[in-house]
Amino acid sequence: MENTPKKRKQLRLKEFDYSQEGYYFITICTKNRKEILGKIEIKSVGVAPLGDPKNEIKLSKEGEIVKIYIENYNKRFDNIFIDEYIIMPNHVHFIITLSEWVAQGCDPYDTKNN
């Protein structure tokens, strides 16, 4: 069937307790990887144009909304901290820190905790 979604590869480590305190790298993609969060403006061409500080991403309205939510997240929660993030045209990368307080007694697979 053409409409059957592809089976995703399991990305979690089977024996790792994701309720532990620590740093976690998270990527969230847009539906169908559609580039709705912004456009990259390349102002200088080179071997690694995205790493050039002259190049930048111009966020769309949706990208600006994502930015606002990320930047306000640390104001709303004192036990989960977004350390670094980058918004790309079709995905967002960020590093979060879970403090010991939030990790105690938390079941990461329980939807009530999300």
C-alpha cells in the first residue's frame, strides 16, 4: 500500500533510563520535512557555507513562533533547561538538560509526564 507509513528505526537505547538527569540532544522535524520554518540566505560561498557567519536563516512566521516557544521554555520550567538550539528550514535541534529533581520518580514512557 502506498499510504502505509514507513516503519521507523528505533532510536532509543533499549537499556538506557531516559528519566536520568543529564543532557539530551533532540531533533524535531516538520511533517513531510516541509521547509516551513524559514529559508537559508547564503551570502558567501565556500566549503562550508552554512558555517559561515555571513550566512543566516530568515525565519518564517512559523519559525518565529517556534523560537518564541523555545526561548520562553526556560522561564516556565525550572527543572528542564534548553541549553542550545538551532532552527533550520524543516527541523529544529536542541539540547535540553534534565535536573536531578525532574528525573526522580519519572517514567519517560508515561504520557502524563510529557
